[in-house]
Amino acid sequence: MSITLSEKNNGYVEGFSKFEKSTSGNDQGWLKSLRQEAIQKFQDLGFPTLKDEDWRFTNVAPIARSSFEILENGHDTVSASDLAPFQFEDQQVTELVFINGRYTHGLSRHCELPNGVIVKNLADAIVSEQEILKDNLAKYADFNEEAFTALNTAFMEDGGFIYIPKGTVVETPIHFLFISTDSDTPSITNPRNLIIAEDNCEANVIEHYTSIADNVYLSNVVTEIVVGENSTIGHYLIELESKKAFNISTLRVQQARSSNIRSHSVLLGGSLVRNNVHPVLAGEGCDSLINGLYMSNHRQHMDNYMKVEHASPHCDSRQLYNGILDGRSRGVFHGRIIVHEDAQKTDAKQTNRNLILSDTAQIDTKPQLEIYADDVKCTHGATIGQIDENALFYLRSRGISEEASRGIIMHAFTNEALESMSVDSVKNYCANLVADWFNQRNQKLEA
């Protein structure tokens, strides 16, 4: 059954009526009510506009005026060889593959995991892990104020699910690979990921969004991570969408006492990209690293919205986002650090650095502090500039060509974001992506 979503003629509500009749979990009252509440909230909110403060640098009108179709699973058009460009050198990876937003068992692979660890797709978890989902799904990502989160919650059907019991270390990375295929009409997927780590756990999770065709579609992603006491989670987002695609991703992290989250984002694809990262340091003594690299070209638009909430005392957070912009592209960094009244002894730092490679590229950066406690240490800063002429002169004076010197400086700029990644196979993969980006740029300049 074809389902088309559009703002015209109340199309999202009518599409939802068709969707809920055929999707999994419709027989579970709590989930059915959740979806219905979310579609009503989306209808009330509507798509954000430039009048909304958190969206004033990003115009989503191209999304709002488009019609999207929920596709059937296109697994028959994807082979194992098609996955090779999106896989890591480390073969010891548990990998769940999703084609057009739906889990594909035949292309996925599972390594041996510690006892009690559950890694499966959300559609299956809705059936087999009802109690865990009922207690955690949509408890943290707020759809009352965020339209895209409401849209995802209404139409959530599949995605990745991870449950890690107390005292468990998962040594092998867990890879969620989402692939979009070609279609005659613009399509939409709403991947929903839920990751739960109880106390004293460790794990690394990679979310990877890409396409095997250069077509128009919308990936509207929501990921919720619940981090228990003394647990450490590494989270990696790799965005390689079609250059005609839209990607809206929301990461919501809830941290308990003395927990540690390491969030890394690498954004390279897409026509319009919005990357929302929202950790809440809810327990005392938490630590949070929000690290990212975005590289845009042509007319790409990449918006990074960071919201770090310090809700308890003695917590540390670091934000470091580097951007390289070329062509007529536009970048946005909007970073908010909110220190609540009880969050004394907070130590928070926010840094955004941007390298502009053309006269027509543009960056809007807005670091922001909201402090309601009186014993804190908070700093923020942003830089926008071109390649440092002094550094360029120094390298050229050592006999290095101008082209090679520029390459060294740009690679050093990107490596600052990559070096903090702790999973070597993912770090190497991202480094190769960055090298390919530079090579393609150089080939265009030489043409």
C-alpha cells in the first residue's frame, strides 16, 4: 500500500491513518496512543520557519512543500557488494543493515556478544521487548516542542535497539547502517534508535546514513541514549546522504551519575542537513564530549544545533565543532550551554572553528551560555577565517608547494576533530572520507 505524506490537503494526517493500520505495534495500546499523540502534536506545530529562533538560519521550506512517499523495503535492489564502501576495516562488528528504513536480515551480520546484551531492530523489539520500550521509548526526545521529532514519533516503525545489562563491556562496535535506494518519487524514512546502557557499562555505537543513488528523499532520525551510572558510551554519526537529500537527525542523551558520553559527528552529504545534539547531564559527576566535523560544498546547507544541559553539580562538558565550507555552501553552528540552578561546580567549554575556502561560502555561528548557578566555569568561542597566510608562508619557505601546503593545513584542521575518536577503524574510515573530499575538490580546481 502506497502512503504519501504532504502538507497539502491534510496529507500527513491522512497518511498516518493508513500507516497505523499496517505498522507493527498497532495492537499495543501504549504505542498506538504515543503515535497518535505525536501526529496531533506535529499537526499543531507544523514545520518550523525562519521566525523560530532555533531555526532562523535554516529554511526548511523545501521539505515542507515536498510530497514524500513511504517506500516498501528495497532490499532486493541491494547486494552485499553494495555495502563494501560503507563498511569498516574491522570485521568484528555487529552490523544491522536497514534499506529504506527497514531492517534487512540477509545483509546484516552479528558477532558474539556478552550475555544479556540485546541488539536487534526496533520493529522486532516492539514485539519481544515491550516492557523495556514502554519505560524508555520517547521518554527523553521531546516531541511537544520539536516538529521533526513529533513527525518521527508518529511514523516510527523501525531502527536500531540496544540493551546492555549492568556491568557489561561490549568490546566490538555496533554499526547501524541505513541505506536509501533510488525511487521515482521523493521518499521519507523515520528511523528510530533506542540505546540503553545500565550501570557500569561500555560500548561504541555507529549510526551511518548513506545512499546508493543520487535522488531526493528525507531521512528524519531520532536516537535516544540512556546512560547508566559509571557507564561510558561512544556514539558516532556518519552522514553521507545523496547530495539531493534532506537529513534531520536528533540525538538525545540522558546521563546518570558519573557517566561518560563521547559523541562524534562527521557530516559530508545531503542538500539540507540539520544535526541536533542534546545531552542532559542529569546525575552528579557526568562528563560529556560533543565533537564534530562538517564539510560542505556547492550549495549544501549544514546546520549544527547543540544544546547541552547541566542539571547536576560537578559535571564537565566539552563541545568542539570544526567546519570547512566551499563553493556557495552555508554552515550553521548554534551552541547552547544551559547551567541549571543546582548545577554548581560546572565546567563547560564550547568551541566552533570554521575555515572558509571560497568567497561565496557563508557561516552563521552563535555560541550561547545560559547560567543560573553562581559557582561555575564556562567559556565559549567561535572563529571564522581563511587559510592562515603565515602558516602557508612557513610551509612554502621549507620548499613545499603552495597546493601541498594548503593541503597540510586543511588536513591538520580536520584531524583535530578526528583524533579524539577512540575506535580506530571508524577513525580511519572517516579520515579516508575526508581525503576523498579534498581530492574531489582538487580535481575540480584543476579541471
